[in-house]
Amino acid sequence: MFEIGKKVVCLNDNAGTLSGVKKLVKGEIYEILNISDKDLFVIPNDLGWDKSRFRLVDEQWAENILSKLLEEAKVESMQLA
């Protein structure tokens, strides 16, 4: 569920241009600044973008991956010593 302050990743930057300036970038992570019924506002002082363009960033997944990588590096370091 989208909430103000949560991180989202852009899935669709097609037509993500306003006044000739590229505003959305596919794969880029944004913070939700505001929400309407249909749109997310992720760029300060900008129009909202349809919610379907984004998905929530799974921060727990990222934390788990980082922990696993750190543990593997620790084991590998101990094996080299």
C-alpha cells in the first residue's frame, strides 16, 4: 500500500516528460511526497503520476540481501586468514 514517505521504483517512464524535460526515469527510486486517489507525487513542485507507474521498494528484501552478502564476505575472509 502506498504511503507518504515510502520508497517506490518507477516501472514505466513512457511519456514521463513535462515541458520537454524528462521527469521520470525507469528503475529510479523515488520517495512518495503526497498521494491522491489516482496519482503519486514523487517530485517536489511537480504534477502527480499515475500509481500504476510505480511499485513499492521491498526494503526488507534489500536488508536480507545485504546481510547475506556481509555474512558470506565474513566467512570468506575467515577462510583466507
